[in-house]
Amino acid sequence: MPDLLYFVWGLLPLALLIMTLHTATKSALKTGKRDYPKNYFKELVFTTLMFVVSIVFDKQMLAQDSSLKLLVESFGVDARLIRWLLFPAIITIAAMIQQYFINKKNVADEAEKKARRMKYAPK
């Protein structure tokens, strides 16, 4: 079961790797519409990291019967379903955390720009 599970989870990073290579090749050959392989590469790194985190979490936490039993009792679902949904849940939570910090940085940048404009504004 875990082998099939990890294979299915690994399809997303594999697809992003293929898209990154395809886009980089098109960009290098200057054919087709302009895509940015850098964006796909960032997504590849992010999903691969979350893939590894999911496997480690699955092997360390959910391999113990007590942890999995607690989750099954808490949510009232089958243990296999919890394991299948682990990677999508981790990747979603990590993306939400990442977006929170990006928004926080953008707000700070906008405040700094506004302060600079106010400082040099004609009176």
C-alpha cells in the first residue's frame, strides 16, 4: 500500500519536472510561446519538499498505531483515507502559510513605498 501511495503522490513532482524541462527546452530553442521555467522550477522544489515531508510524516507519525488510531477516532474516517489525503493536506497547508508570508511582505513593501512618497511629496 505505501508503495502505491508514494507513487501516486510522486506524480505531481514528476509532472512539474517534465513541465520544467519542457519549458526550459522551448525557451532555450526559442520556439513556441514564452513561458518561464523559473516559475515551474519553484513549484517543483516546493512540491518535492512537501512530498518528502509527507513521506516522513507518514512513516514517522502514521506508522505508529496510536497516532493513526487517534486521527481515525477524531475524524471518524478510514485510516487509508487519512493516509491518501495526507499529501494534499500538507501541500495545501504549506501553500496557505507561504501565501500568508508573501502577503505580509507585500503589505510591508507597500507601506514603505507610501512612506517614501510622503517624504518626498511636494508641500
